[in-house]
Amino acid sequence: MTVTLADVTAARAALEGAVTPSPMLAAPKLSALTGAHVLVKYENLHVTNAFKERGAVVKLSRLPAEARARGVIAMSAGNHAQAVAYHATRLGVPSTIVMPDTTPHVKVAATRGFGAEVVLDGETVAESQIRASAIALERGLTFVHPYDDPDIIAGQGTIALEMLEQAPDLDAIVVPIGGGGLISGVAVAAKALKPSIEIVGVEAALYPSMWNALKGAELPVGGPTLAEGIAVKNVGALTRPIVESLVDDIVLVSETELERAVNAYLMHQKTLAEGAGAAGLAALFARPDKFAGRRVGLVLCGGNIDPRILASIMTRELEREQKIMAFRMTIADRPGMLGIIAGKLGELGANIIEVHHQRQFLDVPAKGATLDVTVETRDQAHAEAILAAFNESGMPCRRLDGGAAG
């Protein structure tokens, strides 16, 4: 191993006074949802709201004076960027961060706010790395890799030291995988302290890079994912052999499972998780059979989610739970019809969110109109009762998927 338990222990000493150990708490509501005994490691509570501060502090604190004076550069989709920017500024080290053009604005703004020069270049982190490497050579900057660096891996591994102190009886730790730095550090430390513990990695199904590398598979890699923090096409040269040796399994999770996990953290734990941060919980949703009845530690690795994306996720989850329902009916185009429908919805206890009236389509009778209505309901049974009541009263309607249609 390029990183050992001794390295992780030494990294922990470097964090003292710079990164506060994060809490790890039982999550009974998530346990009820998943069938596992869930404990959450809240890495979203650091200053930059993500675990990346650990590795960044270890790397930056070990730079020689000359390298500190010249400055550092990194490429990142957000959390590594903010960690390097914040702690570099704290230590008086100039920092430049190359970020993909697709990085959420909230992460770009936060990185600049922590004092870094931000360069936007490329569609992916891999493309950003090309530009970062060129700038590093041009300016003589030290490259701070987000995952493929022994200091970074050792720093991230301190999470496992804390988890096994906080909950020594864990059966498994579930860790998101991007390039592999986090899970490598966690696996090195956890397996050294407790060889019987199972380490499970999680990748977005759209970016199964480590899965492909270890299994010799050729699943397609790419596409828009909620978990942009782990949307990595190339795994690390240092991390791959560690993962291959110490990680017991990898679970691929869908975008729907990631959305559900982000929403569950917000609704049940009252905490923010970005898509990558929620990947561990998404794995429990994807494979409940694997984790049922076991004590499982989830690394909530980051909470930097775009508020607009979060609002969309919440609405979509309400639709999936049928607490928001859209339906369409064809009505007579005469005065008073909207009032009749609104009154009936009120009697049924539904709250109207949106109404769309359409007279122009050829499939609508000349003396008729199409009415799309989106309403708030209590639950699936209430939604079905509303549809049944309209159909039974001679106003046929049908459900629309995904909200009101125009």
C-alpha cells in the first residue's frame, strides 16, 4: 500500500486546530426507511461543508516554504476547490483553481469567496486537469490533486479513525467513489483497525469508472448527473490498487435513487446533502437486501448543493409520493366551469397550485377546452379519491406524469 495506517494517524495530527472532528449520529428515521441500522458521519458540517478539507490541510501543511510562496493549483468540480482555497488562504498560500464550465454557480462563487483565482475550463474534471497542469508548469505552482496523492488519501482516511472511535461496532462503511481518494483512505484505516468491517463504494450509474476499472467492464461513462462531485471518468493510479485490495463491493445508483437520498437527508435528518454526499444513502435504497439489519456507517461527504436543484428535487419527490398531482380534463367552454371545478377541489380538500386552460388544439371540441390542474394532496389515497370523484361526477379526467402539461 502507498498509504498505511501510520500515514493516516500522522495525518490526523496535522489536522489538529485546523479541522474539527465531525459528529456521527444514529439516524432512526433513515433506519426505518432502509431496514439497516444507520449512522451518519456529518462531513457536511466543516467550514467548506465537505470532507475535502482533511486532505487539503495535510497536503498544504507539508509544503516547503518555497513552494508555499509560489502557490498551489488544483482542478475540481467544487469541494476540493473550496477546501484548497480556504486553507491555502488561511495559511497565506496563493491558490488557483481550474473548474469545469459545468460546475454549479454556488460552488464557483464559494471558491472565489475563499480567496482563490478561479479559471473555468472544460466540460469535465479530466479536461480541467489538462488546463491546470499547463498553468502549473507555466507558473511553477504545486499541483494539489483531488485524490491521487498520498497526503490527500491519508487525510481523507482520518474519517475512518473517527468513525470507528465513535461507533466501533459498525458492520459496514459506505463511501462515495469519484477518483477514489476518500474510499482509499477510509479503507486503509478501517481495514487496519477492524479487518472484518465491510467497505462498500458507491458510484453514480452514469459514471461507473471504478466499477469498469476493477471488473474489466465497459459500461458507458458520461451524462448529466446530480452527483457531479463524483462524476469522474478516470480513476486514480494510486487509488485503484487500494480499492481493488481493500474495498469489498461497489454499488451503482440511479439518478432517481440519488434524488430520493438528497430529499431524505433534508426531510428526515434536516441536513443538506449534495448528490455525491447522498450517494451512500442512495446505495441503501438501491440494495436494501445487502444492508438489512446491519450497522452501517454512511459518509455524508458534502452538502454544497445548488438551491435551485434542491427545490426541484423536493418538488419531484412530492410528485413521486403523489403529494402533488397533475390531471387533465376536457370541459365545456362556458362561464362558471372553472368555479365549479375549483369548488369541487375545495370540497375534496385539495389545494390548487396551477391551472392551464387550452382552447387551440384540434383534439379539443370547438365548444370545449382542455384544463390541466396541479394540486397538493395528502397522499396517494387522497390523489386517487380526487380522480375518482371527478370521474364519477361526469367530469372525466386522467393523471398527468411529472406535473401540469401545456
